[in-house]
Amino acid sequence: MLQYVVREATDVAACFTSVERLQEYIKNVPESPRYVQNVDIPKHWPMNGAITFHNYMMRYRENTPIVLNRLNLSIKGGEKLGIVGRTGSGKSSLIVALFRLAEPTRGYILIDGVDISSIDLHDLRSKLSVIPQDPVLFAGTVRYNMDPFGSYSDDEIWTALEKTYMKESVRSLCFILENGENFSVGQRQLLCMARALLRNSKIILLDEATASIDTETDALIQNTIRDGFQDCTVLTIAHRINTILTSDRVLVMDQGQVAQIYIYNYIYRQQLQSLV
């Protein structure tokens, strides 16, 4: 009994610490307004998913090093771009920049011709989907995890699950455990992809999403990217060379800049292998 009380007290103390950290982040971390009045963006933006970085510079905080340095890059709508580079080269900083988790010190980013710094964070972030290396699932039903705001029908959710090869896996489940512990890492990745399909996001960002999964599940994810996201712009930060085999181009990052851009083919496979 004493051991149980001590364990529960420790858990409660840890939870209070988490709440304190959330409160500190909400109150003290500066961020642009979530909603901005009188901002006019085109209906159904973005239509194509074209992305342009122009002379873009970014640091995470004041008095810290530049992580993206005068970056100039154009990505066509619907293009599948693999992104490679050594640790600290600025790969994941591209995602930070697109979500405006940090603001630029110079330059701008255009998505379908719209400067993302001119629109509110809600409009921007609701149009992007990210599949991280450690996918986030909450304790609750599959529907709640797929569609927490109740915006979609059951048929639409089942269609998204079917396209990501997860329909049969969730049929027998009534409840998802905290952090999706009753799913494998690969299945959690596929559920995140189903969520992106359901939202019909035009821009998909994969941050080393297949780094911790087996090759069979990796193949399912690649099939989903090829078939389910055929008309989407997909940026894939690569951990394994197989992850970018179907990319239209491969971007090599170095010190926050574009080092090289390849049209991927097997001639460059050995060169790229040393960078992932």
C-alpha cells in the first residue's frame, strides 16, 4: 500500500511539472497572433502547394546562431522533394520555418504566391500536415484521433484509413491507449498519414518519419505517399536512402544553405548515401 501511495504521489508531482511547463510556454514564449483580422487570402488556398524561400534567414532565439542562411529555394506544386544533410545542416529547420515556429530575421516564404508572414497562424498551420518521427496519438477513439473537431463523416474517415492500409487494423479496436501504445510505431505513422489525407492538406512534411520502423511498413508509407499524396507537395527529410527513392528531386542541405539539388537517379545513390 505504501509503495502504491508513493508511486501515485510521484506521478502527480510529475504531472504538475508538465502543467507548469505548459503554462510557462503559453504565457512567456512570444508568437505571432493566431488570428488576424482583415486578411484576404485566396479561396481554397493553397491550390497547388508551390513553395518559395527567398533570401530566407532564421534563428531560433535572439543571440543564437543562424540556422537558415540566405536560403533560396523553389519547390513546384505537387513535387516530391527529398531532403538530406548531416546533423545540424538545417533540414528540420525548414519545417520550423514553414510552420512559423520561429520568425525570419530576413527574407520571406511564399506558398502559392502568398507571403506566409502576412497571414494568421491558424490559416497557415491548418493547411499544412506534418508526420514526425515520433507520432502523437491521444487516449480515445480512432475517430477522436482522426477528427477531433467532428468535421468529417464516418465514410470519409474509413476511406482515409483504407488508403493508408489501416482499415483492418482499427476495425477491432474501440480505444487507443495514451501515445498509441497499442499500435506499433509504423502503424502510428500510418494513422498520422490518414489524418493528413482526411484534412486534404496540399503540403505534407515528413520529418524522418520512417527512421524507426521496419522496411515492410516503410514500403506501405512509400505507397501511401505515391498514391494518396499524388497531387500534394511532399517534403521528406530522409534518414534512409530508400525513403527518397521516389522523390522527383533531392535537396542537400549544408550549414543552413542549399549545397546541391539532384534530380534523383542511381548515379547519385552512393553520393547521397553518405549524407543520410
